[in-house]
Amino acid sequence: MLRPLSFVLVVLLAAGCTVAGDEGGGETGTGGTGPITFATGRDTTAYLQPLLDRWNQAHPAEKVTLLELPEAADEQRAQMVANLQAQSNRYDVLGLDVVWTAEFAENGWIIPLERGLFPLDRFLPPVVDTAVYKGKLWAVPYTSNAGLLYYRTDLIKKPPQTWAELRDKAREVTKKRDLGGYATQLLAYEGLTVNFSEAVQSAGGQILNHDGTEVTLDPAKGRIALDFLMQGLREGWITDDSLRFKEEETRLAFQEGRLAFARNWPHAYGPARAKLGDRFAVTRLPGLNGPGSSTLGGINLAVSAYSKYQHTAQQFIRYFTSLENERRVLTEGSFPPVWTELYDDPGLIKRFPYLPVLKESILAAKPRPVSANYNQVSLVIASSVTKALANPAKESADDVAASMKSELEEIIRTQ
């Protein structure tokens, strides 16, 4: 899930205030059992409630109530932060965007979990990494995600593996046909941070170290990543529309036949199949010298530090992330699961042909920069890249990359 740059300031205004109907911070502790609430983003597929009903039928004294937060990730985070800063026990289980783990752990809003309670060795390893901070497990992976390159098989016989191949094929198609070459998400929001992070990773670089304590962005790698985007816009094979696109706009443009290539998440596969049939496929994102590295997305489940029923909350997470339910996450919710073996299931692959490529992409993917001040980190990255892309013919990629590194170092020093 992605968050717009305009982070909702209600977090600051609501700090210390409870939501109507909240109880104050009551007794907490890992041994508590009783009814719990599951706070997560709005269920747009209606697949969650049947899973909750199965738990409730088996646990009448520990029923779970779904508390749907807004669909937009920044608004979800705003409500969660306001609740947790008020030390309210209204939320028990939290559905966190994978980039929030460090922040919530660092602030003491969630509790560390015992690794042995969960079959983490059967999960995709990079997905597990998103739930770990400073050597401790703070959440349990529930869904995953990785960016994919969508391409028209009726126009491109062999998918590109490098940026140079993507450029050449996109330019070739646009010369012959009245459609765009490559589109991605370059609007000034979280999607831009994702795209830049993927470009840096795909050039062999890294923005922050593993625990977010040091800026490791090599200005040369930053320049290469910026040049990839800036050059594409200058030459026209990256569409100008990308500067206004989020995921939904990209999805529509591709499935309506207006693009040869598009970067998007797996959720765009089904609608594209309905519109384009067999005239498209997906592959890993290209990189500087070969297949690139995507950014990891997804949702992790954590237990509020202020929950009165933390034992029930952890047992519910065990149930909710079980193999049986993870299969339903895919088949009924159309979300990428976290269990490795589901990506190798022949029946599921027949139904979801993108699974093998998605597995490769997740295994090669990396989290967005890990930081307790992730929101500030993301703001700096996206604002810096926006400056470069606003005038790609005149801005210096070297200067923008150096300035970005300096601003990021200031954030890390003060956290």
C-alpha cells in the first residue's frame, strides 16, 4: 500500500485525544484473553468477514470485530497514530503497511512477538525482513507485493531485461504505432519514492543501511537512477502522463491499450486480462545491467502495546496467517500471499499465471528505506526527484542526488 506525500496533519492535532467510543489505556499484557478488534484498511473485496466469522464461531469468548479504516494508507496511519499516542486500547490487532514497522516499534506502540509462534521459515524471506526491526520480530507478514513490468505480447516478442532494452523497444513501438511507450508512477506521492527506490536498487545501490542508521546512497548510483527517469522523459519513451499517474491511472492506460509497457503491482493483472486477454504478460522490472529489483509492498499484522487482550491478539494473528487462510487471501482477495509454497502450486499457477514471476520479483525485492522517521525520508526522496523530473532538460542529476543525500543524513542524525 502506498501513501501520498501530503501526510495528514490530523496526526499532530489528534495526538493525545481518543476517538469517540475509545476506552482509556487499560490493563495490558501478553496473557490477556477476550474480545478484540482488528483495525485495517477498508476491505474492498469483501473477503475478510468470512475469515473473521470462522474465528468467531470457534472462539465465542474471544470474538474479533473488524474496524475498517479509510482506504488511503496515509489516513489509516493517521488514525492509528492518534489512537496509539492516546494509549487507547480500542485497537488490538493492527494491519500495518510494511514501511511502518520501524516507526511503530521505535515508538513503543506495538509489542515484540515470539518468532517460534509463527512458521516464518515457510514464508518468503524478504517478506519476513519487513517485520523485523533491530533484530526483533514486531509483526507477522500477512500479504506481500512487488512491482512488475506489464508488456504487450502482440507488440513485443521478447520482454526487456535492461533499461536500455526497455528504451529501445518502447521507442520502436511508439514510432510504428499511435500509443505510449512506458508509463509508471511519477506523481509526487509515495509511488514516486517507490519508483526511485527501485531505480537505485536496480542500479546496484541502496538508500539507507539495513536498520536505517546510515545513509548509504552513493551519489553516483543516485545519478544513474535519476538519469534513467529523466532521460526517458526527455526522449519521450517514458510518457509525460507518468508525471500525473498513480497506480490506478497506469492500470487504466495499459488495459485500454494506450501503452506498450507499464510498471504496476499484481492487482492490475486481473483487469488487464479481462480487457486484453492473452495480448499481454508480466515480467520482472528491468535494471541497469539485467533484471532489476522491485520494492516490497504488503501488510503486516502487529499487536497494540495498549491492547488488554494481547494473548488473544497473537493467537488470532497465528490463525489469520495460516496456510489455509493465506490461500484464501489469494483466491478470494486476489492479494499476494506470504507462504512460499503457494507460489509453486500448479492449480494456483493455472488460475494466477503471474505467480512464478511474482515469486521471483519478491525474492529479488527490497523494502523501502527502513527508518523510524520514514515519512520524512519519503518526503525528501519524492520532493528531490520531483525537482529533477519537473525540468529534466536542465536539472543536474548529480546535484539533485548530492542534495538528497545531504537532506537524508540530516534526518538520520536527528532521529
